[in-house]
Amino acid sequence: MLKIASLLLVALSASALPAEPTPRAQANTVHDVKPAARGLAFAPKPSPVPDVVDDPAWLIATSGFCSNLNVVMKERDVEASETEGDTAAHFMADISFNYYPQTAVKFTDFPHHLAKTIEGDAAEADALVSSAWDHKNIALLEPTSTCGPEQGDQAWGISVFKVEEHRHCSDGETAWDGHPCVHYSGYVSAATSNFVNVNEGRFVCQLFVDSNTDKLSEDALRRQLKDVPIVLCKTMASFPLYCMRVGDFLALETLRSHEDLLVKGLIMRADRLEAPSINFVSHQWISTRHPDPDSVHLRTMQEVFRRVIRGENIFADDDVAAKFLTGRSRARSSSSDVLTTRERTFEEFQRSVSEGWVWLDYFSVPQKAGAEEEQAKAITSIPTYVAQASNFWVCTPLGVRRESGHQCNFDTWLMRGWCRMEALALDLTRMSEGRPIYLTHHLGEEPSASTQCFHDRLNLGWQRRKAVLTGDFARLSDREGLHAVIRELYHSALDSLRSVWEPLVESGELPRPMWERYIASADGADGGAYHSFFLLVGAEAYIFADLADEEHDQSYWEGALDGSEDAVKAWLLHRGEYAWPPDECWAWYAAIVGNLALFRFLIEELGFDIGAVNKYGMTPLTISANWGNISLVRYIVERTDAAHVLYKTPGLGLSAVGVAAKNGHHRTLSFLLQSKADVEVTRNDNQRTPLHEAAANGNEECIRLLLGAGSSTAARDGAGFTAAELAGKYGAMKEDAERVKLARLFEC
């Protein structure tokens, strides 16, 4: 599994920081290396390029914990002559603290940007105490005491200091027994100080060890830090993950609150356990007073856990079980377009339950009055809990009603913004390893769990109407606060993936041409890193959508691309395209994400073919319709002929009108129908018409549009079903009211 960490890769300028102070005779000081070898440049640009693991003289970005932070205000001036090669500087404080690395990446400075994850906490600690880092410039990021949205840039305090000493922690010096520890001390300049607390306890922090020699002013440094589009406060200033042993969970008669179980010693902090297997349980509260007053969700999870422990299959069928264990569907198993993923055995899954721990909001998050601050921290830390989970369970059995009388099922779970946030966190932190287990069977019946592979979740789940910020929130402030959480998760995922695939491109192990690289990555050349990277880049518009209307995105794209060639080059380079003119696949990419500004530039300025067919037989129109990008659909239809609107792919026989109906894009479907699309066009594989597709997926508005356009209700698909019968099969999985509503559409 790719190691995803919240790493903010910021290259700090050496000239923007204070000069080196007079060294003392301590471990790992400047006297361990020859001054002449250092000179003014800490890390000269390599020729040839070194191995970034064997050669330590490169920037390290590392995320972990700090403790024993001590700041002593002590001003002093250091003369230029006191340390060879340094300039005079003024310092305003001493700083010391212990650092416990959890994830670290080493990478070169410009122009190489090679990167490598340092595997293992002990190896990370060894790298950080190397003499190569003597008197380097280091940025310590620590959370502020409050993280309200009104503080914006103040979410994290940045203390930039010059290292005086760095060594392994001594016995009895650590606040976290058993974890590798590095002790730092140094001097902080008046220009870059930002102390937010003095903390003897353990808190989340990050370190960035500098080796850049570019000349930046202090103002430029501050702008660079400010402009990084990641705000770490929301998820990194975290509340500990509390969990309950599965055995104790099975003994519960009713769900008890966090405070009650904490007193009884039935919930534990995960960071004090040895490699716990966390079973994260997502569900919807049935009552405002108690999440599960009749214990229906508790009983559902207990029964499923017991069946897994006994070695029974809880999945709907063998195909679903195989999809969960392998991370991909059998239908995709022979395709080259498959994300490489680690397979699990049933025995591993069984142990993760039988020997595992349970996270469930009511007993893992503070609930009592007076604990609102801790509760808020725990809630905004949920994405980091999901990232640590071995299994992600969605408990939404049919037949449950809220105290208001309304249904409480998978569809209502999916409408809630926080539930969508949990699902998105799974995708962005675990990717192909995050395989949700959906429990949607009727109460009292045997479990028939389902799942989705990462590829299917991308195509089916990442739609604007299913985005986190278009979901329902009880409090508007929750919705507003999640912008920062989503941005951090998204950019952390991209940075971590880039650190895997980009060095392989530089070394020649991964093809440089973008599309060849995509195919090689899908086949596992880099563990699927670039494949995942490209998919995430392609999902950008949907992840950040705060309105279901696609046209709302166009101002976003136009802001990122002003229509100039330089802006387009920079935008594509950041997404891994090194060639100019770019690969033609970017036209299909623009169609996927709805980037009309990029698509127009490629068509009008570079002369790309507006009707180009990709390796899957898809045109930009088919792709745009599939994702509901009506702005691009309108642009393409206005510049092509009727035959283009009627086109269907050679293989499956997908048409623009068919995919729009299947995915519920009723505005796109309406425009295509006005453009004389064929309402009776059938797919080659299953002979379904657009009406069949809409009915099979319960897309009510699309059904109405197609019936109004005269689509035949008598036509049968390849399996012999009419659209009404497919709607009935879909309705059988839903509650009574929705089933009746779908059936009535076909009664006239």
C-alpha cells in the first residue's frame, strides 16, 4: 500500500534564515564535517544525480509528533566572523524539543526534485541525526491553540531556526517510550519566529530541513508559505483515536457514550496499542438524543462480526467477496487499465475483526456537555482515523426509521455531508486499499454485504451531486470548515503519489510521455502511483464541488487558466505533462473534469481534433456526457454535426445520451434530446436503451425526460427486461415510498 502522509513539501530558502551561530562542542555539530566541504551552499546541485536515500544532503520533509518544547527568550547577536562563511545575524530565542518521526520523505532541490520515502521510524530518526544536517535551517510547524476559520493563515505556527544540536534522545528523555526520538536545540531569529505554545506533552508537528540555495527575501518566504494551498490545522490538530476491542464490543447490550466507557476502561487510545487493526464503523444517527436507541445498528454490526469470526461469508456472492479481497472486480481483472492493489486473504480479514478494535462515533468521540472543544477536534480528525482503519464498514440496514418517522438507510446515509467526508477520506488516504463494506440488507435477514473497487468508486461515486460539500449538514459551519480538510487531504495525496512516480520518470524506469506513463503505471510499474495521481487530478472538480451545477466550475477553471500558453504549460507541468505540445489525451482529460478553458485552448489554439476517439472508443462528447459536463457538451455539439451526437463506441456501444441517462445527468440529457439524440439507441453488450439505463439506476428526472421524448416502454434489454421491470428491481432495494414513486412513472 502506498504510504500516504500529510506532507507539506516546502523548500525553504537558506538566505531568508539567520546565519549560523558559533558552534559548541556537542554531538553532530559542524566540526564533524570539513568547513570547506560546506562552503556557502549546503547542498550543491548534483552531477550526476545521486541516490536520494544513500546521500543525506537533501531536503527532508517529515510528519510526526513533538514533545518537551521549550522556548527561552534570549536575544543575542552573532558576528560574521564567528563561524566561517556566515553573515552576521540577530537571534531572539533558544528553542529545544524532542521529535518523533512518523513519515519522512527526502528529495533533491531544483531542478531534480527526486524523492524517496524513508521507510521505518528508526531509519527516519537516523537520517535526521546525520551530520549532513549540522546547522541547517529547519522549519518547525506546530498547531495553534485554536483553529477557527477566522484565523486563516494562523492555523499553524512556523518557527524557523538554525540547528545547534541534533542527536538521538537519551534514556529517560523521551515522552513517548518505545518510539525513535530526535532531540533538537537551536537559535530562532526575530524575523521568522512564531511561537504559539510551550508544551511538555506530545503534539502533532512537522519539520522541513532545508538545503535550498536559491535567494529569497523574507517577504518572498512568507508569501511562499502563505500561498501553499494546504491548511493542516483541521485534521492535524487532532483528538486521539479511541477504540474498543471487538470482544468487548460484542458484549455490549446498548451503545454507551465515550465518557461512560472511558471510565470503565473499555475504550483505549490507538496510539498506545501495538499495531491495532481498526474497524471504522460509519452510520447515521437514528435519534438526536441517542444514535441507536433500539440497538439495531449495534446488533447488525455484532452479528456481522460474529459471522466473520466464525469464518462465514458475509458478502452477497463470490464475485463481491473476490472484489473485496482483490480490490478489483472480475470484469476488470484482464484489463490493462487496472490499478495495482494488494490482495488480502480471508484469513487476514478474519483476524482484522477477531483480533481487532472498533471505532464508532458515539463511544470514540466526546459526547457530554462541556466537551464541545474536544468533540470538534475529534470530528475534524475523522479523516485521519479513516486513514488508519483496516476495514471501513457502512452500517445502513433496511427497515430502520428515525424518530421523525423518516427512513434511515444507505441513501439517507449518502446524503449526509459528514458521511460523504468519511468516504472521501477513505478514497484519498487508502485509495485502492480502501475497500468499503456496505451493509444494506433488511433487518433480520442474513448479511449480504457489497463493496466497490477504487475504479468503480471513481466513476460512480465522484459526481457533483455526490460531493462532500453538496451533501446535507446540520450546521452550516461544518460545511464551511470542511473546505480546508478536503484541500489538505487532496494535496497530501497528490504530493505523496508524486514522490513515488516522479523519481522513476527521472531515472527512466517510468516512461516520460504522459499517456505511456499512465498505461505503465496501471500495469504496476510504479505500484499504480501515477495512475492514481492522474485519476485524482481528473477528479479535482468533483472533489471540491460545492454546487451540483457543473457550470459553476467554469469560473474556477478560467481562474487557473487565463488562456495564455504559459499558463497552460505551467498547469499541465504541475499535473505531470512534460512535453509541448501536450499529449492529445489532455483533450479527453479536459472532457472528464469539465475544464472548458483547457479544452477550448487545445481545440482552438493547438488544433486538436474535437472528435478524436481514444483507445476505448470514447470521444470528448461521450466523456463529457458521462460526467455531466454540460458546458463542454454544449461547446462540442455546437461545433459538430448530427452524426457526432449519434456516435456510439465500437465495443460496448456507449452513446452520449445513454451515459448521461445512466449517471443521472438530467440537464445534459435534456440538451442532448433537444439536439436530436436517438432515444432508442441501444448498447452493444446488453441491448439497453437510455430509458433502460435510467430505470436500472433509479434516475427519476432522466426517466421523465426520456418518456416525454417518446422512448419506448415496451423495449426489452438483452436479459429480457423492460425499463419498468428494471425500475422495479432497483426499487426492491429501496424503501416503500421510493419504490412506489418509481413504479408510478411507468403507469400512464
